[in-house]
Amino acid sequence: MLDATEKRIVAACEALMDDTLALTRDLVRGYSVLGQEQDALTTMEGWFERLDLSTERVPLDAPDFADHPHRAPTEWSSAGRYNLVSRLNPGADHPHLVLNGHLDVVPAEPTAMWTRPPWEPWEQDGWLYGRGAGDMKAGIAAMVMAVQAVREAGVAIDFPLTLQTVIEEECTGNGALACLHQGYHGDFVLIPEPFGARIYSGQVGVLWFRLRIEGVPAHVLDTRAGSNAIETLQGYLPAFKALEEEINALPRPAPYDALDHPFNLSIGRIEGGNWASSVPAHAVLEGRVGFPPGMTADEIMARVRQVVIGRHAELDDGSPAPQVAFHGFRSEGHLVDLETPEIRLLARCHEDLVGEPPAHYLSTCTTDLRAFQVSGGINGTCYGPVAQRIHGVDECVEIDSIRRVLTTYALFIHRWARLADTGRNDA
């Protein structure tokens, strides 16, 4: 049940819904794909200042970060690139709450398939559309405005609370990791990823890989004089699909043992050749493979290499051995401890607002929760709005679900102080 103060907080959330949607729309307008996040960062910095929240830039090229054991290798520069963080009461002697969200989005191409340009937000039938509206700019807006709602309700926030808005979640996880590396950590993290009104209970490991095939160029007047790298590349696709089935057939930890096919492989990009009338001299495949908690990134990299070596031997076509490389995600999977006081508190906040306990969600993807749990040893979970077609055409987020995240987070922030004051035993 909500007491009078909590009802006042909920009323403040309702009064801030227009601002929450305005912030979401402003962030969507900043088409923040990899390397082009500046518009979204500038927008976020402006809103922090507007809300009288401190702003700190956390660089991705900090000293010694390149050598961090969990940092994913990249083929692009981190120079001058940064996250934005706002800290309240960083020196207070109470348990520290972190709210984290990512500003970067995946590409929206082909944009011609969208009803409207993906960086021009629009609303229809209770949904807000645009690239990143669901994944996860609405969640960021809700978590930031939840802090504002508590303050506008006249409730003091006297414990350490950090708002992290980060980049590179969609490709490496290095943004959130850079925050931890530079001391921006806490005791518990909430991430409003768009998985709905459910408490996130675990995620898979994810590895990005690249395969490069070298062929022999030749004029098409005699294609037999060359070696077609694109055609050779196709011969490796069945081997990668077989790897996917092999991983799914391995013994898995509960509760992943109850899922039919949790570890998915995607061939996300293929490029090759340079002239229609020439036998292509190269072909490149880039893919992503999921793997179970308990398996290390080194183990899955070894499996990918072995698949390529084995398939090359089977083809026995005289072609050079392919080159295998890894960049981007090499994120381990993990399970969430759902029995902690903090997660019981989140569940109770949801139930007091919605009228029923929250469901759990076991993910077949990865999030920045990995940086906190695997690298930082910090428990947390995801709880966010309802979205459709994330990473797809006409991505959208349900507006009513943004309201639910806003009010749940505001109530959680208020009750967090009580949890801290009572030794975190009354959740």
C-alpha cells in the first residue's frame, strides 16, 4: 500500500510525464549510432543542467582502461569519447544506488522501410516511434525523471545515487565498464531496458566474430582462372549453423535448461568483391553467437576457431586458411540473484503500483548488467518499458509503460532510503 508521501510522489510522476516524453523525443532526434553519439550526449547534458543535476564526463580512453581484463577490443578509437554521469551525495555513508542506461542505438537502415524517418519521433495509438525510443531512450528519460519526481514531491534524497548514461552498450559494453573502472560504482544497479514489467533474471554470453576469406581475382572471361571468395564463404555457413545447434545441445545451468533454443547465432554482415566482372578476391563475414552462463569468452572463441579449421579441412578446395578475428562483444553470461533485499524491494514496489507480483524475464541477449555483475561484483537487474521491433523497422515504445517505469523507479528511490536506514533487512 502507498502512504501519503508515496501518493505525492506518484502524483509528481504524473505531472512529469510530458517532460519525460519530451526528453525521450529529444534523445531520439539525436541519431546516436556508434561514433555519432554526440547529439544525444549534448541533449542529455542539457537536460541534466535543466534539472539542476550535476554533470560529469567519464572518458572511454581513461588511463589503464585499455588493459582492463573485461574491456572488449575495438577497431575504432576511443579518443575524446565519453559517458555522462550525474551523482547525488557521492560521499554519503549509505548504500549506493546506480541507475544506468545506454544512449547509443543500432543503425536504422534501410530507412526507406520506415513509416517516417527513424530519427523523427512520432506518436500513434499510445506508442512513441523512432530508433532508440524503446532501446532505450524512454527508459533513460523515466529513470532521470524519477529522481526529479521524488525531489518535486518534497522528499529528500540523502543517500548516494548515480545516474549513468553511457555509450557502446550495443557493441562492446565498454561504456558502463569505463564508469566502473573510474570509480563510478555502487551497491545495486537498475537498468530500464525495454523488457517490460518483469524483473530480469539472467542473460547469455555474447561473442562477435569475423571471418575473412581470400580468393584469387580473375577476369570473368575465364572464371576458372580465379578463386571466388564469396562462393567459398558460403561453404562456411552450414558449419556456423551447426555450431549454434551444438551450443544449444550442451548441458545448461537452470533456468536456461527450460528454454528450447536460448543461444542464438546471427550472421549479421557479409561483404566481398570489388567489381561485378571480376572474380572476387575477398569476402568477409561478421556474426554474433550466444553461449551459456558458465562458459568463458575464451572457450567460445576456441570453438569458433575450431569450426573454421574443421570446415576448411572438409572443403579441401586448395584455398588459403581463413582468417578469424574477434572484436566487440566478448561478454560472459550470468544469472541474477533474485533473493536479495533490493530485488525484493523492487518487486514490492511493482506490486503496490500494479496490484500483482512482477514476472521474471530470462534473456537470450546481453546488457550492461554484465559490467556490473561480472566485472564489478554488483548485483542488479533490468526493469523497463514495453517496446516493439527494437533493432527493427518502426521501433516503438508503449507510452503507458513509460509511466509505469517512471512511478516504479520513483517509489524504489524513495524506499531505498528506508531500506538503507533499516540495515536492508525489511524488504
